[in-house]
Amino acid sequence: MGKTLFDKIWDAHVVHTLEGGTDVLYIDKHFIHEVTSPQAFDGLRKRHIQVFRPNQTVATADHNVPTINQHLPINDPLSRHQVETLTRNCEAFGVPLYGLGHPYQGIVHVIGPELGITKPGMTIVCGDSHTSTHGAFGAIAFGIGTSQVEQVLSSQCVLQAKPMKMRISVEGQLKEGVLSKDIILYIISKLTASGGTGYFVEYAGSAIRSLSMEARMTICNMSIEMGARGGMIAPDETTFAYVKGREFAPQGPAYEEALAYWQTLYTDEDAHFDAEYVFDAADIEPMITYGTNPGMGIGITGHIPGMDEVENKVNYEKSLHYMGLDPGQELLGKRIEHVFIGSCTNSRIEDLRLVAEFLQGKTKSDHVQAMIIPGSKQVELQARREGLDKIFEAAGFFLREPGCSACLGMNEDKIPAGEYCVSTSNRNFEGRQGPGARTMLASPLTAAACAIAGKIVDVREYLN
Amino acid sequence: MLQSTAVPIPIEDIDTDQIIPARFLKATSREGFGENLFRDWRYSKGDVPNPDFILNNPTYQGQILVAGKNFGCGSSREHAAWSIYDAGFKVVVSSFFADIFKGNALNNGLLPVTVSPAFLDGMFKSIEQNPNATFTVSLEDQTIRNDSTGATFSFDINAYKKMCLLNGYDDIDFLLSLKDKIAAFEKQQVIY
Ligand code: SF4
């Protein structure tokens, strides 16, 4: 029997297998950030050991950093302490750091790919659940907890049981105004927030293959929102072209050698999956979430499910109560107060270009506060070089500096209690964007259109 | 073996942002997170204890936390497991756990016990009838008993993790013992 893409990469990284099936998996690249690493470094200190392979770890500061005046000291003492601790730990243990002020700084899942650190066939981990993003390159990439960060720092390996495998195919052509964010919100709405638990997902099908690398990253990024450990897409010409020439990509003959290997990374025709789903791209319309987990999404013209359509009524009521919405309600026309464009889901240069193109000649509604947070310093500079910041400003937006920002509200960028935010991030959990904040997840285009209208609208009515 | 009363939270899809909101992740040590466990459910307006939330109700005590399905979904923050452990729980029971949370719990001496939906339901019912209802968890036998009804459920646990928990072994000591093997693996491995 043939092998899946996942098996090919996993099997090539097994150092040792324990009784009962747990594998010692070798990790090619390890990303760390300020929030989930300090306790792991402390662990090394307690054991009096060094980082085993310091050059296979890369650090950045992203979760807790301000998105204005990054050249000034961080105001909040706790945040400042955490960022400084990362710097100290990286110095002490010889780990490369792209910290605040470095031209490569940014959200960890944005900088890995843009620097060419993320490549096909790799195993990649990070103390962050959206590490699944890197799977877009045909890599096995998944989030780990701090104890496992310590495992990787000390041995370059993690102990991990092999997950089950799921394939999700999206076939056909996407409709106008539908982005990769809509595809993944649609898939999660069908599979629910726990439908992928225990699985590693491969995304396939003609609609997926037609996507750019950045759009593929958006899809893989949200794999965790259906509970899956990670998501991946077989590398192809789009992938190879994206990687080629980047800072840490192999060059010259080394590139050719790598390419020959990368071209073997696909699922064999007779390989087995534990679960399979096929969706038709034509069924997908711009999506939006109405509830407090990413599985609670609908097509923008749809209705929130009625009480009789849901199984767990207690949960459902609690969720809608938090959101201030009623069962059966339509979302179109609902007034909103905030728009957040950013996060490792949608803060890359393509996202910003798309938003800028849409905003050209338009201005945001007076009652809407709009934030645009680039995913990295490089994205920010590129946007400025292309004059996108001028378009944003003319439309009443403001391009800030890179970081996780209101995606998780660890810094000052928070949504006030009770107010609605159309957000391009990945989580609409209670309080995710600040205590009491009401998050509605959507694509960057939908978010931009809602900012213009000051309410929930169907972006398709604004195209052409 | 642990026999204890339990604290029920019969809500599904409890995510790690509810267990420990991001704004409390700024500490650089592992201790002290228990205070902020379920912070935004426990306190309203920042610091007024919400009398309706179960952790503020002295009737419900114990070392076992019982929750609805898909517990611990969301972020990989190990702080979620730390905060539950720090608040005095040793066991979490649900009919379904998110993967990363389960691994994090196991790595911190907090035992996640997956039971059938029917067994979970029985637990909630027993606690509802009697807040002092006890449950007995045996890691050796991999069983949990509802002492009120006598119902017993055998749960699964990764064999390696069970061995670690029972013997107090540690993943990192184990990995460090494999260093030569890892170095040998690296010699034949090409990373592009
Ligand atoms: S942008 Fe949001 S989801 Fe992405 S790494 Fe940062 S906090 Fe996590």
C-alpha cells in the first residue's frame, strides 16, 4: 500500500519508537516566542543543560509587543519583562533571535515562510497552536506545550504518538469574492470545532491547488480550529517557486538537490486515510461566524441556526447570549464597531494588497475603529514601499507595526466589552480579543467591506 | 488511587482562553496561575466574584474537575494545565479532550480521563443529586468509579505516559538518555 504525504515525512523523522506506539520524532525547525518559552529555558537551567541544537531554533517576539512606537520601551512592565526574558534566554543559550527592532521580526508563523526557513518535507514545531500554518509547504508542523518546548530545546526531539490521517478535498472553482479564509471557515462549520481532533489533515483538490502560497497558509493555519493537530498541502510548482531565492532557502546546486526530494512529497494514489471529506468550491460563499467557537459560522446571507436546529441548547444559548444575538437571526445589516485586519491567518502582503485595492477611493464608516496589523516588519515595509499605507490612511485605516495584537489581546490592542469586531483572525472565543469582546471571523475582503458600511455586508455587492 | 468529590462544569467546547485568558500569560514562571483559572467566568467587572460560578460556590469542592466534551480546545498554552493543577485539581474528566491540552495535562501530572458521554452524564447527575458524591480514580487499573451508582468506566491512556506518571519519570531525562541515538540519526538526515 502507498503512503500518504504525512507518512512519508513522519516516517523519515522517527528516531525511536516506544512500546505502545509513541515515537521520538526528530524536529528540523523549532520556533519560539516570548510567552511559551520562559518556563522551558528555566527547566534547562534547573537541569544544568544547554540547548542541544541552538541553530535549529529561531526566536521572535510577537504575542506581547505593542503595535505602535515599537522603538520605545514597552510600557506594560509584565510584557516588557517577558520580552526581555526572551532576549536574555536567547543570548544565554545561543539561539538566533529576531526580536523587536530587527528587520525580520514579526508573527512567528509569518516570518518562517517569508524567510524561507519553512520548507517542504520538514518537521516544525512551536509552542503555539497555529504552527499548523507551515503545513502549507508540505511540512509536518504542529503546536506543542511548554514541556515539549523544553523537550525540543534539550534534545531536538518530541515524544509524540502518530495521529490519524484525514483528507479534505475541495474541488472546482471558487466564486467571486470568496477567499481561502472562506474555504476554511466553511470546512470548520461543516466539521465542527472538534471534528478534526485526533487527526492530521491533508488538504487537496483543484480548488486548493489553485491557491497562492499565502492563501494556502490561511487554510492550514486554521486546521487547529477543528481540533486537528495540523494541516498540510502537498508541495507543487507554486510552493517551489515561492521558496526559491528566499533568505534561508537552499541556493544553486543545493536547491536542485532539495527540489528533487521535494518532488517526491505527495500522497500515493493507493494510500489510506482514516477519514475523507469532499466539498464543492461552488457551494462556498463569503463566510462569517456568529458564535463563540470557529465552527459556528454561516454564509454571509444565511441565518443563525434556530433553537430547534442545534443539539446542545444550553451551550448554544450561552454562546448567543454572549454575542448578543438571537437564534434564527440574519447577520446582514448588523451594526459593528471594530474591524481588525491582522493575525497569522491574514496579515501577509497579499492580504494587505487585496484590502488596499478594495479600499481605494472608499472611506470607512465613522463609527468603526479599524486596525491593520502587518504580520511582520518585512510585510510592513513592503506595504509602505507599495504605497498601501497611503491608501489605508485615505480610507480612515491606519497601518500599525507587526505583532499578534488584537488577535489575542495581550497588548493594549483590545476590543471593548460588548462591542462587535469583524476580525480576520482565527478565534472568536469569549474574551479572546479582550474581556467581553464580540468577535466575528471573516475574510479580509469581508472585513474591509464591513468597515466601509459600518455593518455586516456581503462583499460581493461591492465588487465591480 | 484517588477518591474525591468533584467540581462540575457541564459546558462543552471549553477553550483555553476561558481556562486562562491570554492577559494572564505574562508570567515567566509556572506557579500562581490557579488564581486566574476561569478568570472571566469567576469574576465579573474584573474582580467582583460571580456568585453563580461554581468555583465560587463552597458547596462544590474536590480534586476532580468534570467538564463537557471537547475540553481544552484552542491554544497550546500549557498555562491552562498549570492553572488547573495549581488550583488543586489532580484529575479532569470529560467525554472528549482536545489533543494538545491532553498532552500538556499529562506532562504536568494532571490526569485527563476520557469517559463515555453516558458515564459523564451519570457523573453530572450524581453531583447534582449530592454535591458530596465521590468518585474513585485508579491510574494503575485505568478505571474511574462513580461511587454513588457503582458504575465503573475503563479509560485509555498512552502506555508510556502511564509509566511516567506512576513512576515519576520525566520525558526529558528519557530523551537525554537517547542523545547518542539522536546524534546518529542526524548523521544520515539531510535538512534542506
Ligand atoms: S496572531 Fe494570533 S493566532 Fe497567530 S500566533 Fe499570534 S496570537 Fe496566535
